[in-house]
Amino acid sequence: MAKAIICFGIFYFLLNPSFSQNSESIPHINTIDLESISPGTKNNYWLKISEDGLGQDINIPVVILKGANDGPVLAINAAIHGNELNGIPVIHHIINTVNPAEMSGTIIAIPITNVPAYQDNNRLFPDQTDLNRTMPGKANGNESQFYAYHLLEKLKGICDYVIDLHTASFGRVNSHYVRADLQDPILAKMAEIQNPQIILNGKTASTANADGTLRSALAANNIKCITIELGNPQVFQEDMKQAGIIGIQNTLAYLKILNIHVAAPKHPVVRCSKSYWIYTDAGGILEVLPDVNQSIEKGQKIAILYDSFGEVKQTYFAPENGIVIGKSSNPVSPAGARILHLGIFE
């Protein structure tokens, strides 16, 4: 009987490729060579970025959909912070529903960009550095600089456009908003067709490289990139997933990678010329009053700070009119903690 069960298991294994598929059968590559990929195909790869303390390769998952016809190259990445997960199912939906035989161009999808942080369930790289403040990295730099440098090197020279998917960090919540250099008409349009709640004007390419983000490092290499913030960390949110999918589908239509129509906006978009965080000036237990995506007026009460005995210690008010892009969701608030991210209307 045991032999029969074993034989049946082997028979099922051989007849079901999906059952036998595993990560060992996926090719390992050091560079992305689009010329070597057949048109009209979908291909999975493990792309080497660095090595760990055992000398083993640190690989990131990459899916390349190469269209049957020539066209632009769009890269979509998520989880450059290890706890920012909402972009992963967005990318999975796109790569599992788009038919490369119907494409004019190429999609390079990276569902998990910061693999070490993702495995640690941590926002930060293992050396406790923000990878999205480390770009463009250094070839002979420290652990995170090395990883950042080689990640950027893999994308330079092959991508025309990039969509960088993020969420809020631990202890915060976000609206659905986009950062883009709105002085560039193509980036402004890419931001608009995401149909976000808020569009925030980012730094121009001439000054962008100072902030160490992937978006700015790509801009310095003449690659057009927008950053999309999709809700909250360490969770999958269905509404944010659907919003992200629609935005990327609209981008594929706008760039003529797919012959589909851009979906009509479902709600008005608020445009902000700048934004900044408001911080506490004392420690205690924080209650933030407005919701994300809520407009607030100058002088409006936005937060109350209590001491450990429940007495009001400090009250905070809006310094000017604006909209709540994101806010703290963690009541434990030392002095200098974030209260809310205030967008200033364009």
C-alpha cells in the first residue's frame, strides 16, 4: 500500500508542472539582458544583487514580460522598505493578467526589492539604514550602499519608466498619494492617471539627487519615475490593491504598451505644491484627530497629548490650511514624534 501511494505521488508530480515548479528551476542571472528574451513571453528570474554573511547570493525575484512588438520599458517595483507590502499583490495581479503577446514594450516587475529587510519583517536594511535614502549607493560602500548601488546598476540603461510602490511605515497610516516632478509633463500625466487621492509635487531632476531616493537616482539617469504610496504597512488592503492595479493599467495604456483605454477618474484629485510633517515637542500618549485625506484649516485642533495619568499635557493645532496625507497611528509618542503629514494645497 505504501509503495502504491509513493508511486501515485511520483506520477502526480510528473504530470503536474505547477506542482513540481520550485524556485530551484528558476534561472539565476547577474544582469537583465532584454535582447536575449524572446518576444511575447513571460519569464521569471532570480537576479543577484549582493551576498550574505555565508557568502550566499542575495537574489531578488524579477518577472519580465516582453511584448510581441517593440515599445517602452516600464519597471514596477515594491517593498524597497521591507514592511511595505501592499504593492506586492498589485504587481502579482499585473504579471498574472497581462498577456505579453498583446504588448508593445516590456514590463520588468520586482515584487520584493529589499529582500533582506522583507525577510526580517523590517522597514530598514539589516544595517538599520533606509535603503530609499541610500541611492545611488557606492560600489565600495557599506552593506546598504553596496546593495543600493548594484540594484540601481541593474536598472540603469534598460528602463524608460519606473513605478515605485510604497506604503506608510510602522506606526503610521497613509492616503493613496503620488509623488512626482510635476514640471515634467509626462510625469505629471503618469501621476494623474493613477487616480490617487492626492498628488504631491516632488523635487525637480536638477536637485533630486540630494534626497537619496530611488526616484531621484533614476531621474539623475534620465529615467522617469513616480512614487506611489498605497496605504498602510505590513498588511494587504484590498482597496489599495485595486487602486494600484487601475493606476498601472492606466500607465500601460498611456505608454501604449497595451492597446486599452485609460479609465475615467473615480474621484477628484487634490494637488499639493509641498508637504511637511508636524512633530510633538513633548512626550506622552498621542491622539491624532483628523483622518487621512481630510482637509483641515489653520488653527484646527489636530492632536492631543496626554500624560501617563490621563491629563492633557499638550494640544496641537494646524499651522495652515492643508490636507492630511498621512498620520501617526502609534499612541506611544516621545518628544519629537510625528503627528501628521500635512499637504499644502497647490
